[in-house]
Amino acid sequence: MYCNDLKVEIPDFPNREHWFQPNISLELAKVKSIINSIEASNIKDILLCAFSKIIVKVSNQDSEVRYTQKNKNHPDGIVFNEMIKTPLEYIISLDENINRICANTKIFNGDSLTEIRKISDNSLDFVITSPPYINTFDYYLYHK
């Protein structure tokens, strides 16, 4: 199948029909093909974040924290609507002064025991960490 001259392939994975309605699988595949065709990394990154954010909402998974299937009977077009709404919400949020951090930042991505050795003593004012948080979510189960 082709969408605007882009090849659209619905990925095959176990239980796809259990977790996604056929119309949703097709819409997600179309959106992913379009995102993959974008060369501007800043635009592609925000669209991939939005794509990731909407997956559970448009799936048959009950919620972010409940790994159970629920027939949500999603209408045609929900993926496209969410992919318009979500990046716009991101852009509005990023444009608000309340979300701006006026400071020098450096991002360390990796094993904290390795990365901590790259940081000079008494050089940090603030640290943000990312999951996993033990026993909060079964991240693999909820996001596989």
C-alpha cells in the first residue's frame, strides 16, 4: 500500500490484532512512514515523541498502568487526529515561559555508575533521572 508515494507496511508482531484494531494498525503504519520520511531531525524527534505518546491511547490496552485488553472501538481517523493535537500541545508547552530553564545544561545518557565519573565534584545544582523506578511500572510489559 502507498500513501503519498510512501511505502506503508504494517509491522507483523505477535498479538497485533489483540492490541490494535485493523484501522488503527493501518493509520499507525501510515503515520510512521511519513515520520520516517522526514529528514529534519528536530521535527522528526518531536513527531516520534508524539507517536510514542499516542500508542496506548489508540491501542486496545486499557490504560498506561493496566496491561489488559479492552475493545475501545476507535473510529477511523483517531490516529491522525491525535498526531495533529499532540505535537501542537508540545509546541504550546515549549513556548510557555514557565517551562523554560535558563541555565547551562549537559545531558549524560547511560549507566549512572559510568556517567558519574565524568562529572566534576561540586559542579551540579540539579539532577533529573529517568526510569526505571523499581516496582513502579513493569516497563517492559506495558511498553512492549
